[in-house]
Amino acid sequence: MAEKVVIIGSGPAGWAAAVYAARANLSPQVFEGAATQENQIKGTAPLGQLNLTTEVENYPGFPAGPMREYLKTALPEQYQPYWVQENKPQRSHGIEGPELMELMRQQARNFGTRVETDDIVKVDFRRQPFVLRSLGGKTVEALAVIVATGARANYLGLPSEDRFKNHGVSACAVCDGALPRFRNKPLVVVGGGDTAVEEATYLTKFASRVYLVHRRDTLRASKIMQQRALDNPKITMKWNSVVDEVLGNDRDGVTGVRLRSTTGGGTEELASGGMFAAIGHTPNTDFLEGQLELEANGYVKWTTPQRTNTSVEGVFAAGDVADSYYRQAVTAAGSGCMAALDAERWLAARGHH
């Protein structure tokens, strides 16, 4: 028997969709991703990219304050963070990414969502019910599908960069720039497009200085964005340069970067409290194999204004897999809600309640 709705992905979009679908008595099944090293790198492991972050200060409803007693009552013991289980000091003033994601998953489960720790690796959207095949060999039929597989940030690929992720290395200035570790310190942004200029400009609100590192001698950003960077007294351009190594230690995290000239000019070290990679994102759409229409930048295309409809009736998309602009946890959760409501109404119109 076909499932009424299957949700692929387990970030804020996926869990919000699951909560709404479950409360609508659709008995959703979530494929949260396989717990593999490859998925960990891509950000498609269970609980999504937010599970790889530390402090989360901008998700509404979770202000700074004691979390221990709340997490004890909200989560079953096996899902509580180790510092709660072992009665160790709280690691931060607010909530951390893994804790927030565990709470989202538990809320979805509380309403009857069924969770599979597996990847969907192949889909057939050319027939109804849709057919989904998992990495573990499972075949599922579904009347409606919500794609919420997210997008992964592109990094430079340096071992030192990987070492300091969430300890001074980030790919989202809006998410992390206001954290205490970055305030009143010089910061480095890597990239040359509009996103890099936007990130650098945003960080000037908090940093003492922002170095914008670009491998060429001109930016790829639009003319107006280029001028914005060049006119900002707190942004210093580092032309014809690439990051050779991220510098730091276990206590302080990132303390600087070493730049290498792309024109034979040697190396240079910059003191910095953090490095922000602004070289784009890659939506996790490989498994779709061209069965949904994509935007020019590779994100799933919403085909109806103000709706989460895709190019295939009965297939909806939510979160960062369809959003190349905002890419925030709260906007992802909002679109997950929209996708569940769209799916419920689509099913109801066809007699599936």
C-alpha cells in the first residue's frame, strides 16, 4: 500500500513538514539520511547541516538560558546530549545545533512520524504512485513526496579548514557572524561574487576589519556590489591570493590564515578570529536524476508563486534545496510547513484524507 506522503531529508524543513503532515493524519514517513561518513561531509546525514553547528542564537523560541532541565524532559534519555546525561557543565548559553535538531525530530515522532535512517538514492516521478528506492534496498511507493534534502556549503578543501569548522571557520556570516568569538576581531572572507561581498559587508557590523580574499585582481560580483566593497572603510581587499592554511589552536580556534599569492608573490599571514567561505552552495539533488525541473543554479524550481509545487504534480520541495537566497533554519522550517500544507491539500483534492 502506498504511503500518503514521504519526506526526504531531516533538516528544519523536513521536520517541520513532518510535524504538520503528522498532525493532519497523513502518517508521514521521513527518510532522514544514512549515517555514513560521505553524508556527514555533504551535510545530508541524519538531522542535516544544523547538526554540525555549535551555538544557534537566531532560531526563535530558544533564548539564552539554562537548557538542562528542559532537555531532560523533552528528549528520551538516549537522545539527550552527553553533557546532560553526564551532568557536565552546559557548553553554551543557548541551544546548540544538535540539540535543536533532536528536539525537532522528537516533536515529529511525538505526533506519529515514522523515521527511516536511510537515504533515498533513486526516484521515479513519472508514474503514480511515485516509487522511491533507498540505499538500504527498500522500495517505497508514495502518493505525495516532499523533497527537503538541503544544500551543502562549498569549502576550500583544506585539512586545516576542516579542523576548525565551527571553531572559527564558517560558511554563513548571517548565521554565525554575531557570535562572541567573532566580535571586534579581524575576519577573513574568501570569494569574489555577490555572496562574498554581502558576507563581508554584513561582518563589518561586528568585526574590527574584514579581509576579502580573492584569487584574481577583480571581483566577479555585480558592479554595484563591487563598489560597495571597495567603498567600505572596514573592508580590505587581498587580491591575487588564496588561503593556503587556516591557523589556530584547540583553545582559541582560528587565530589567522596564511595566504599564498597566485602571481608568484610568496605568502602572507593575517591575524584573524575567523574565516568565512563564501564560494557558493551545492543543492543535494543528484538523486533526482533530472526528474524535477531545476533553476539555472541547480536548485529545485518552485513552479507556482507562493507555493512549494515543483514541475511534477504531487512532488513538493522545501528548505535550502529550493532556496538559494535566504538559506536560514527558520526560513527552511517555514517552507517545510508550507510544503506539508500544500501536500495535504493536494491529496485531499484527490480524495486522500
